[in-house]
Amino acid sequence: MAKKRRKLNKDFEKKIYSSKKNVELVLAKIYDIDDEDIQKEYMSAFNCVVYLYDELKEDYDQKGFSDNSEKLLTNYKNAYNLFESEFEI
């Protein structure tokens, strides 16, 4: 049986790419923090955002654009916005 082709969406791919750049930027800023305790606190709080980004990316890579894609993107954005509001970076 032939494998089902995954549905692609260029606009969604741009959002994923932008999300990746945001995650990389925040991680770079966290790694630049000199105080080890503060760095650990920020990293611990940001791990949820990284996890949700990874889940979003993996879902798109495996299944393509689906009904679940927008939900995963919204979950990631909400977590990212919450992190930004609670932590000054």
C-alpha cells in the first residue's frame, strides 16, 4: 500500500521557521546569562516552549498540515507569550 502524501502549506512553513528563529534567539539570550542560578531558572521555564515547538515541527514533518497543526501552533504561541510576559529577556 502506498504511503499517503502529507499535505504541505507554505504559509504554515513560514510560521514554523519564524518560531524556530524565536526559540533560537531566546535560547541564545538564556545562554548569555552569567548567573548560573538565573540561567537555570530561565531554561527551566523555557523548556515548555521548546517542547511545544518540537512537537509542532515533528507533527508537520510527519503528517503535514492537518486540523491539529493550527492547535499546536496556538499552544506554542501561547506558551511563548506567557514566557515573554513572565521573564524579561
